[in-house]
Amino acid sequence: MVLPSVLQNLRLPVIASPMFIVSGPDLVIAQCKAGIVGSFPALNARPAEVLDEWLDRITTELAEHDEKNPDQPSAPFAVNQIVHKSNDRVMQDVEMCVKYKAPIVITSLGAVPEVNQAVHSYGGIVLHDVINTRFAKKALEKGADGLIAVAAGAGGHAGSLSPFALIQEIREFFDGPLALSGSIATGGAVAAAQAMGADFGYIGSTFIATDEANAVEGYKDMIVGSTGEEIVYTNLFTGIHGNYLRGSIEKAGMNPDDLPQSDPSKMNFGSGGNSKAKAWKDIWGSGQGIGAVKSRGPVSSYVDRLEQEYHAALDQLANNRPKRWR
């Protein structure tokens, strides 16, 4: 299957994942200008009226960039919609996506045909994130154009399946746009995702350490100073299993090795997010791939490195394989 036009001609086959609190206009604009898809959760814009301001700024600045740089146009941006029954502003936020013709909408925690239809009404596409094939098939049945396979090791709300298993099983019934999330932090990992059958690498946690990320200094420093062994998988903070930095859990006065289980029915995205600040602000999400993050810096420098690593990995596969593997 040919990729939708909006996903063609990217500098790199990379989609930056939307991160709660961390992803805002500064980060999205920098990602898109660097040539990869930038994204943010609609719920980061609070109150709801702020989403209008953010989309106006993003579309305006990217259009100005493209006018000045016709040979290096920006990549498209994406808006993440949490399609959970407790999110009482989802359709209001979707209306803003329609108003600004958001090129890509990423849906999470549910698949709603009305959302997909609204995005399709102006020519946008919908990518839905899934942790297993059951959810993948449901999303496609309800009109999603593509999938994001959230495998073990991904930051935030993550699945538990190996990326090898998840990509393989999805490709048995779906040949459309497919991104892989889970410990992807280098250009070599992006190439590996494609070798497995994905079209794109879906990268989040490494961007937390960039200058443009809306993260406190301690969060950025902890990303740089931590490794995959310091990630804790728990459903305590949101009702859904996800990956979090051990150090942030300890700072909050809890024992990462003795966390209670949460009741998934208490998950609540009403009026813009969980009412408990600690669950979202003081406990810091992260994927297992952060061992590759050795320093802080601007988005542009990180994407430059990704590009070099990606092409080096492709060259190695093409030219340096032992004869028995050719």
C-alpha cells in the first residue's frame, strides 16, 4: 500500500509522539521544522480555549517557515485526541482540528467513528495507537487510516508485547501506515523498526531532554542520567499500565518496588486531565530507550544525529553484512 501523501517526503521516517505536559507548540514547531512529524495532546492546551491559540500559532509559523524555505518545507503536525468516555472535551477539540485542518490526528484509549469522520471531512488522516491486535482490528473497523503499535518499553501508556510479535501480527491483516513505539531513540532503531515491517519509528522520551520540551530541569536531567533499568511499569498513576522514571517515584515518597495496583475504572480525563497533580506532574513518564540520551540540546541537533545514524544503519545493512546473510 502506498503511504498517504501527508506521510510522504519526510526527512526521516519518524513521528514524534505526543507527551503529556511536555509537548507544546515550541516542541511541535521545532520537530516539524526539523523534518519529522511533531505532535501534542489536545489536553495539554488548558483551558480548552487555548487549543485554538496553539493551532493558530503552529499553522502560522509552519506556513511562514515553508514560504521562506521552499526547498526544505516543514513536516506535517499531529494532534492527539484521548478518545476516552471520561474526556468531556474531545468533540470540542476535534472541532478545532477541523477548523485548522490538522493534517494528522492521533487517537488513543478508544476508537470513535465520529472522530474519524470529522477528520476525513477535510482530508486529514487518523492514526490510532494500539497495544494488541484486538484493539488494532477494532480501530480499523471504525475508520482509522493507520496504526501505532505501542510495544513493550514505550514511554507513558505502554503495552507489554515484544515489538517483533506485535508488528508481525499486525502485518498479517494490515498493510497500511504503521508506526512502532517502544524504546526507539536512535536512527539505527528507526531502521530496525522498518526492517521489522513498520513504516515509521515513533519517538517520545528522548525529546524530553531537548531545549524546546516543556519539562522542568529535573525531568530533563533525569532523562539524561537514567537508563532502561530505571524504568518502572505500573498502572497506579492513571489506571492504565505505563512506564515511569524510578527516580521520580522515589522523590514522591513511594517505593517503586512495592506499588499498589490501581482500579482502571477510576481513570478520568474529564475537563482536561486527572485532578491529582502528582499523577501527572510529579511522576515522570519515560520509555526504556533513554540510555541513548547522553546530553541535552535543541531538537535540530537531535534530529541531525538521528539522520546520520539512520543512514549509517542502512549502509551497514546494505554493504557490510557477512556473505552468509546476503
